[in-house]
Amino acid sequence: MDYTNEMKKTITAWGADLVGIADVEGLAGIRTNPVHLLDSFTRAISIAVQLPVSVFEMISDQPIPIYAAIYQTVNRLLDEIAFKTSRKLQSDGYLSLPIPASQVLDRENWYAAISHKAVARLAGLGWQGKNLLLITPEYGSRVRLVTVLTNAPLECDRPVKNLCGKCNNCQEACPVGAIKGISTEDHYKSRNEALHFQRCVEKLTGEFAKIPDIGAPICGICIKVCPFGLKIKKNKSNNNT
């Protein structure tokens, strides 16, 4: 436990807002690229960085250039934190592999090397919301994620309870009606169980990514309306009164 706490404190000092540890056995059967990606590892470290609260207040019915720039900056920060984490683990005598924060390897089906959201859920950072994104109790979906695989003897965290309840804010806000509003206690068996996935992809890649100075398949609308993200703004307002 001492080594686990030491690693979490170190990763936090490098800029992470949330850090959790997942048992790789819990990821058995998950889609990876390459297929043997997890074979040498026993733990997956999930790292989250919060996105600035104010940028979501500027989003109405489409992403804005500032959000696109911040999105890329946070991805670079996550990759740097993951790389430093990997170097630290390696110097301590353990295998480690940082998985890029936002690298799409299959652009036809939109898959990365591994689902950072699946790792984060198993590592106890949050739950899978109706918008298919990870929702954290602290920041809602206003986070970006990265993963580091390792065989270090780290203590695992446990998944947390899904707290979406009857809330359908994300479903109601989605500009293409892609969110079905179906909740899950654990995780969805497929993306299409939660979303009309192709609707989302077509909107992001076909329209939003072509907006001047966006250049990436991003949205931010369902993230903005999640009550767990809105809670941050309310807490900050209360602290200023």
C-alpha cells in the first residue's frame, strides 16, 4: 500500500486530478490493439485531468475553437504524465507502457489501443454514464483520461456505484438524439446499447470537425449539461459568497 500511495502522490504532483488502479484481470475480453496488449501486465493505472470549467459555459449548440485547443493541450499533458509515470515505474524495476490519451487506431469503428473509459471505471474513478462517457463524482465528464499498464504490485481500487439515476439531461441535450437514455449498473455490452453511435460519429466527424479551427471530432454538449459537472460551478460560486 505504501508504494501505491507513493505512486499516486507522485502522479498527482505531476498534474493529475484523479488516479486509480485497475486489476487487468477485470479487463479480460476487452478489445485491444494489438490483441495481446495486456499479456505482460497485471495493473492498469487510470489518470484523469480536469478540463477548465469555464470553457463549457461558452458551448451552446456546437464546439468552439477554444475548447478544441484546450482539448489538445490536456491530451498532451496526459501523455506527459503517463510517460513520466512509465519512466518512474521502469526505474523502480517494473514493466510499464503508457497508452496515448487520444490516439484512434481504427477510424472506421473508432477504437483506440484500449478504452481509457473502461479502465477508469474499473479503477474506481467514476461510472459509465448514459452518454457512454466516464462520469466522475468530482467533475462529471469534464475530464480527459490516459492509461499506464504495468506489472508493479499496486493495490487495486474498486468500481463506484452508477449515480445517473433518472437524469436524462444528456439525452435531452444531444443535438442528434444519439443518446438512448438507458442506464447500466456496471457497463454497456456494446456502444449501441447506450447510443445510436453512428449518429454521434457522423455529427462529430461530418459537421463539427469541419468547423473552422476545430479540426477534431469533438462536441462537449452532453458534457456541459451533466449535473455532476455543473456541481463544480455551483461549489465555486458558493465559496465566493
